[in-house]
Amino acid sequence: MKVLLVFLSLVAVLLSGGTARADEHETPKTADSITATTPATGEASAHETHEAHEAKGYREREEEHENDIRNHDTISMQKVIGHVLEHIADDYELHLLGAKVPLPIMFRDNFGFHFFPSIDALESSKEYIFKSGEEVEAEQKASQFIRVWRFKRVDGQPMGSSFFGDFSFTANLFFMAFASIIIVILASIAGSRAKKSLVPKGTQNLVESLVVYVRDEIITPNVHGKWADKTTPYFLTVFFFILVMNLVGLVPLTKTATSAIPVTLALALCTFVVTQIAGIMAMGLGEYLKHFSGGILEMDLPIFMKIMLTAIMLPIEFIGLFTKPFALMIRLFANMTAGHIVIGSFIGLAIFFQSYAVGFGVSVPFALFIFILELLVAFIQAYVFTTLSAVFIGMMAHEPHHEEEHGSEPAAAH
């Protein structure tokens, strides 16, 4: 969340008088100006107009879109929110205090591997050009959940699938790496101080308190036996990684990486893989495969009934394998994106109504309130993701002989 930045931007917009007034109208063109701007052929063809639009660079189209938002006589709320979401979305450059820091663009399409140091370098190659926001939105709607290319070839040739083809170091990857560096620094400081003093203080006290909380309140109640110790490093990594990414996203001029589906998908896949590995190691491959029958094979039933019920349970259990990580992915993504949308909606109210009263009386106070709430949400989402991961792994990582041991106890006592 970038409430401080949004607040300063809102004040600048309200005080600059840059918003359009209802009584302002565009100055009509004179006959001379119309004549001067009319092509010699009389009318520009639709094809020439399209080529002129394609010839515009990424930055020109971006500036034109921003000016359209600021200066349009009738500002659409949908257009304002769309503009806010564009800035929330992942990008190929960093926006720092008005300066744009380029990030490397790397991708592999049907024409081979390509590397460009910046957006300008990509467009100056005369081979590729960035798509407009309308094009990306239309293609995304048509493809549903499949990721689409943010750029296209100038000659119009298809580029192929972008799901595994785009290796660009985007803004989300930058802030993920930044969060990882912060975690390494904090862990190093806490570890070095723990060797020197048994009394924790400062950074060491903060890190140790969180580690003990995750171990005692999340891991131990849900994962039993030796698997609690074996999986503790994974749970601590997930908890701190999500928490730091969420907190970094609250700083102005940054992005919240956990509000991107690819990031939450990768985290959910990690939990999925660890869950299956722990299940196979704990139960053995045979018992692991038998659990897909839902316990039907161990029941005292006729063979025909076992076959029928197992045929019903197999697809249900198989689908259940993927619904758990899917729920993890969507829950984290939706909760971290919701705050951005709510704040964007409040800020959009001031722009939509073009009112000082709405801006300072509604937009800013409510946006700041949501920002404070997002501080709590940052911790809650790290806790929820780690807890659910522990529950899913704990359900699979258990020894398969508990029933036999319990069954032998009465006989031994007798």
C-alpha cells in the first residue's frame, strides 16, 4: 500500500486545479487550423490512423492515457479505477519519485530468446512493441486465467505461449528479492547476537519471538512427531517471506508481490510439493497410494462394493489434492489485492466528484484507515497461509500404524 504517496498525489491534484471543470470546454478549431491539419489527400484512412497509433511508443501511450484521466471533462469511475489497477499491476520498470528505473526484459518466443535492457530498447529494436492497456485487457478476458504477452511483434506474427516464456526481471521479482535480502540480514543479525549473548534484545528478540510463536502456536499443534522438527525450516521460511513481502508492499513507491497470482501460485505449489513428499516419506508409497481410496479398502465390505466405492472416491481424493493449494493461492492473492482496490476506490471518489470536501473529508481519512488495517492483514495472511500449510502437511505426515498399536493395547493388558 502506498497511502503516503497516494495522499501526496491527491493533494497535488486537488490544489493544482488540474481537474477539469464542468464549465470548461475545448476551444473550437478555426477554419484555418482545420485546413492546416487536413492531409493533402483530404482524409486519413483508418489504416493510416492505426499505423500512427502503433508508431507511438510505450511512454507516449502511457502519458496520453494519464492526461486523458486528468483532463477529461467527464471522468468515468471505471476509468479511474482501471488506471489505479494498472499502477498496482506488475511492471517492467520501477517508479521512484518520478524517475523510471528500467528492468531487464528477457523472454523466449517462437523466434528464439531475446534480451532487452529496458522498455525503450525493446521498442527501438523495431521488432516488438508494447500493447496498449485495452489490448491486454481484451486478450486477458478472452484467455481467462492464461497469462498473455504484454508486448507483441511489429509484423503481427504469433509469439506462442507466454506462460513459461517470459523471464523478465519485473517489479514484483525485484521486491521479492528485496524481501529475501531483508530476511537474510535479520536472520544473520539475530544469529550472530545469539552466539554472543543468551539474553535476546533488539532485532534478536523480535526474530526469536516470531520463531518461537510459529513453532509453538502453528507447527507443534498441527504437525506431530519428528515431522514437526523436519518441516520447521520450511514453515519459518514461508512465514517470514510472506510477512516481509506484505510489509514491504506497505511502503510508498513499492509493490506488494503477494498481490500477484504467479507469486501466490508458486508459494502454494511449494506447500503442495512438501505435503506430498512428507506423505510418501511418512506412510510409504503403498500407504500413500491407498489413502486415495478414502479408507474403503480397509472396510469389511464385499469386493463389488469396494470397487464401486473406490471408483467414486478416487476422483474426489485426486481433486482434493489440488483444491487445497488452490485455496491457499486465491486466499492470499485476494486478501492482499483487496486493500489496494479499496484504497483506489476511495481515492477515485475525490477524482470522480472533483471535490475538496470528498477528497479531504472522505478519501484521505478512509484510505489511511484501510492502510492501518492492512498492517494487521499483513501479519494475519502470513499466519493463515502458514497455519493452513501446517494443517495440510500434518494430515499427510503421520505414521500408518496408530490403529494397530491401539488395537494391541487391550490384548496386552488382558
